[in-house]
Amino acid sequence: MAMKQAATKAWFPEPLTPDDSFAQRGESTFDWLSRCTSLKGRESRRFLNHNINALPSDWQPKLLEHLRTREWQSVFFEMVVGRTLQILGASIAVEVPVTGTNKQPDFKASFSDSTVTVEATAPELNRLVGRQMSANEDLVQIIESLAPDDWSVDVWRLPKLGPNDSKREFKARIRQIFTNLPPASSFNEPSVRIEVDQFLNGEMALTLRPGRRGDRTAPVRGVATGPDDAEQRIAAAVANKKRQVRKANTPVILAISTSPFGDLEDYDRALYGLSFEEVDIHGRQIRTGFRPSGVFGAVRSQPPTIAGVLAYRDVGFTRVVDPVLYVHPRFAGALPEAMMRLQVRTLKASGVAVKPATIQNVLVDMQFVHLN
């Protein structure tokens, strides 16, 4: 349950000037929240104020400053991890120095039965994808500016145009598409699909739908693909954070966010390893097994630096999917019972063993953003 505070504060106050416009290109989330008066803006401020006020009072102003000046998603994730620990029943202290070092892990979480040190990290995933999505946003804004007021557009694929490439031909094609649309009120089908192959060094795929859904003309932006590097970055995060927590005097849990790209298979492979099968020259299966190639799979005699990983896959204003606890196979101690009520994954000789969660919708007390 959340810690009680003596008073609440509007860390994100309501703007005085009406402004329902969308976030501008290059505008930070903090700046957008400071000015936007739309339902989404109001709900997001309510969510942030509720959760910041639930955290230890001495951390609240520092957290706000970090949301303003540092990488938003990383600091947002630290807030989510702190709230997770509280909701699971812990009293948390923030950035407690590790004795004999200059390291200050994010949290010391004291549960009724034990205490753990928790370090949170949100590694930057799929950087190539992120850059392509940023370039695509210019094209999406062109589509939104030219679309009829009574239609919405799902954007699936776009040509590869960089910020310095001419958009003249792209704009002309979009105008042509929208010119041929009838009024939405007279359109009797649920949608129309537009596909253009070999278009401006790429391709384009759009789904046009009559009417508007939500507050954006283009509510779906599935326009970037690329190599999935979540597995590699999970493994790298574990290796990089060992120095931060090596001399902690409690079991260490590393909280990792792979939102929005990662899934549990990425964590399984990165931490534990992967299943395999062998076939003979005729293609017949002759052997199957599990190869413990993950960062938790090494055979050593000493206890591990990190006792486990708290795995987050989807972290945002509207929801946080229940985290999953991965326990290091060489960890011989006990972790808080409250954490063990989450889904727990362990490494066995045959592969990854899964103990189902005994609690669901763990973080509902965070009071997520609802726009309906």
C-alpha cells in the first residue's frame, strides 16, 4: 500500500491558457504537459501528481526536476518502479549510499519480511527504429494536415524520406488520394486500403476510415521496422549495472523496462538461454534440449551480484503490465514474499520454469490515464 503523505501538491499545475494542440516536433513531454489543456493533458497531470505525491516527500522535488531535465522515459520508469515497490508493501528509501563506495542505487525497499536493493534501468532499444520513426513523423504530420476532417488514417508504411529530402511528390500523392475520397457520411464500407509499391525509395500503406477515433487524425503509426535488439540490451543492462550494486548488503533486484519493444521471450533468452533441437542429415530430430547461454546461466561457485530481474514490458500513462520476477539460479537466499506473488520465472535443467502470479493488475492503485 502506498505511503501516506502529510499533504499533496500539484507538481504539474493546470495551465491557465487554453491550448489543446498536440505535442510539437522536438517538444519535450514535460513542456507539452506544462501547456496542454486537452483531456489527455489533464489526465496525464492527474496521474503524475497522484503518483509523485505518493512517493517519499524528500524525493518528490528531485523527481520533478529530473522529469524536466533528463531523459523522460528513464525517469518515468524510476517513478513506476518506486510505486511498484510501495504498492507491493515496501517502505522505500531513495539513493541510499552503498557503504564503502560512491554508488547510490535507486531504492532500498524494506518489506515486512526482508529488504532488497533495487536499481532501475530503461535501456534504449532499437535505436535504428527510433530514428526512422522520428523521420516518419514529418510525413505523418503532412498526412494529418491534408486529411479531410471527417476521415481518420492508419499509417502502416511510409517511404524513406529524411528531414532534408523533398516532400513535394509525397504531398502531391497524398492530396490526390484525399481528393478522390467521398464524404465519410456517404461511405458505406468500414475502411479503404491504400498501397503504393516502389514509391520514393520505399512503399506506402494506409488504411482510411470514415469518422474520427480519438484526438488524432492518424491514431495508428505502425510505420517503422528494424532489428529487434531487446535481448542484447537486456543482457548489456545486467552487465553494466553490476558495478552499481556490487557491494550492496542486501539482495539486489534489477528492474528493467523494454517498453515498447520487448517481450518475455527476450528476457528468457537474455537471462537464461534458449531451447534447441538437432537434426540428422535426413532432417530427423535426434536431440532437443536447453542451452543456458543467458547472463544468468554461467556455471560458477560464488553467489550472484544480482539476485533477480523485475521485467517490465509495457510502461506508460495508460497502463503498466504486471512485472515478472526472474530469479538468478545461483541465488540461495529469500526474496520478499510480496515479490514472489508476481509471476516468477526460474532456470531449470530443462529450461525456463514459470510459476503463475497469485496477484493480478498489481498497479491499479497508480490510477492510470483513461480517455473514454
